[in-house]
Amino acid sequence: MFNMDYRSIILLEARQFLRGRTILVVLVSVFILGCYGLYHGRQVRDHQETVISAIPTIEQEHTAKNISYNAGKPVGGPLYYQYFYTTNPPTPWAAFAIGQRDVNPYHLKVKMLAIEGQLYDTDLSNPVTLLAGNLDVAFVFVFLLPLVMIVFCYNTLSGEEESGVWKIVRSMPISPVRLLAMKLAVRFLTLLVLAVFLFFTAHVWLGLPVGLTSLYMGLVLFLYLLCWFSIIAWVITWQRSSGMNAVILVSIWIGLTILLPGLANTLLNSAIPVPESFETTVAQRQGYHEKWDRPVMETMERFYQVYPQYRNYPFSKDTFSYAWYYAMQLQGDEAAVHSSKTLFDKLGQRQLWANRVGYLLPTINAQQQLNHLARTDLADHISYLTAVKDYHREVREYFYPYIFRHQVTEQADWLHMPVFRPKVFAAVTLPYSSLLSLFVFTIVCGGLGWRRSRRLFVQGS
């Protein structure tokens, strides 16, 4: 009997809640924004895939023209102009969470020259667009849905207290705590239905594969929304007016989505500065340019220490030699090895500490995990740059024999030169620590809200 009464109360509350035009307008507006986020994310992903798909043809045409124009010349000449193309293809989920793919290069063309000066080229972008950021669907989930939840829930208790309805409700033979929980549950389930529908729409519109990534994404988003629900439920039991509840909750939203993440970013940049980004470029250029004023054999001896197999090749120190030229390029990279390694290590430290800060800030936690699962975070970009450096070494070592044998352009085996192979995406792993952080945050705030509501209603009875 009581179960039937509770079921009737829930259905009645749901009808009353969804009857308001404002609620429907908010739901439709958020869904439209979510659809725009899906559209924009797909546009970004499709554009990157289109550019990447055109690269093999461009590389073949460039190589053919380079070989034809430099026929009969030493192979070191065309190698100076030859571009070797690398790409970092987006995953299907990159359209869901664009992450840093709008600012980090997803394709690089490198030469046999010093690699450190070529890693950080990128396409020109509108700085105003970059400042505003991208409205992908992850933005809707992480930033807008919590705000909508605040709109739905801020006056759940205070509104009825101010209208006098709650006094009548308190006289009914039903637990006020359970009644409040049911009213909040209706609002949360309404938002959850919207989130699930938007998540399903993303799979259909973006062509997302159903698998572990879908499961992990869903878990992150569910726990994130549940975390916000527990925060809101706790605040509304403080027995403030509706206006004060709105101010408090919006202030919390601003703090968790804008102020605290910005402060954390500033502190991380101050605690882990990366002057090596400039030092690497300077060291590489100095390491190369100063070799023009050093004895030729000094440069070659240092090269032979790395590649002793070329010591017995004929070499003249009295005339210009491409072997000497590319040996100088290599030593430019060697001069920047320490600063380059330090740079990558510090970027990794920033990523690590950003994840740790996320344990305390649900918004950072959710955004970091979405970007991680979509392979659009800083770690993915560092992995790509590392692969480019490995490929550059492979290219150098492939063409060194042709250079040291003083062969002409057409004698080199251009057909079988190394081709960059984009990394194979490893199976995603469940972000246990991040999920646990969201779960603990939810339990703590939810427990405080439950305790506060029981104390409030016991005292008021």
C-alpha cells in the first residue's frame, strides 16, 4: 500500500514538474545546444580526416617533382627539400571531446634537418575562436548540464516552504525526507533521460563504436552528474531562501567550472615552468650554426661516435660535403637533447598534477577523463611528437648510406623509403582512481545532505 502511495506521489510530482513550459524550453534548448556540439565536433573531426586522407597523394606528388627536378645531382640536395609527412588521426570519439586537437598540430611535415626546430609548427587559427573554445558535446555535459540541474532543483524545498505548501505536506503521514528525495529524484531522472538521449544521439550522429570506451564515457558522465546532484541536494537542505540557494549554487558552479580550474592552471604553470620550450629551440640552432665555424673533422668525429659504421666511407674535408652538412644537423639535435627531454618530462608532470587536482575538482576530473578516453589530451600529443622523432631518426638512418656513398638522386631507393605509421590505439583502460574520486565526492556531499535533512525535519516536527 505504501509502495503504491509512493509510486503515485512520484508520478504526480513528475507530471507537475514537466507541466511547466520553462522546463520544456530548457530541455529543448539544451538538446539543441548538444546537437550543435555534435555538429561542430563532427565538422572538426571530418576536416582533420579529410586533410589527413589527402596527405599521401600530396607526398607522392612532392617526391616525384623533387626527384625529377634534381635528377643527376647528389642525393643530399633533394633531401634538403624533401618533406616526410606524419599524421595523428583522430579517434571517432574526438568529435565528442575535441580536447586539445584544436590547438595542437595533428599533422607535421619534417625534413632531414634538425628535428627539434620542426616539432612545433601548426596551422594558423583564429585567436578569437581559440580564446572562446569549442562548443563540443563534452562541454554541454561538463558545463551546461550542472547549470540546468541547478535551475531544476534550487527551489525544490525552499519554494514550497515559501508558498506554505510544505506545512501541509508535513502534516501528511509520509516521511518528509523520503518526499524530498522523491522530488529531487524526479528532477535528476529528467536530466538523466536528457543526458542518455543526447549520449545515444552522439553514437548515431557521430558513428561512435559501441564498446568499452562507450561504457567508460557513460560511467564518467553518470558519476559526474550524480556528484553535482549530491552537491545541490546538500545545499538546498541549508534552509535558505530560493534566491539565496540560487546565488550559492551558481557561485559553486562558477567556482568549480571557471575560477578554481583557472587558479589551478596558473599555479601549475608557476610551479612547473617550462623555459625549456625556448631553450630547446635556442640550443638546437646554436648547436647547428656554430658548426659552420668549427673544423670539419671535429664535426665528423662526433658524428662517427654515434654512427661508427660510416667512418670508412671516403670523405673530403676540403670541399663542401652533404655528409658533413647532415652531421651538423644531427649535432644540432644532440645539443638540445637535455632541454628537449626536460621539456617533455615537465609537460608530463603538468599532466600528472592536473589529474591529481582533478581528484578535488569534479569538473577538471570529468574533462580530463573525457579527453583521455577520446585521445585528445596532452598525453596523446606528446606520444605523437615522440613518434615523429622516432620516424625522423628512421628516415635519417635510411638515407645516410646514399649520402656517404655520394650517390645521385635517382640511385636512391625512394620507393621503399620509410613511411610514417600512425600509432595503433591501445585498448582504453578504466580510470579507476578518477571514478573513485567522483564516487567519494558524491557519497560525502550526499551523506551531508541526508544527515542535514533528517536533522532539519526532526527538529521541525
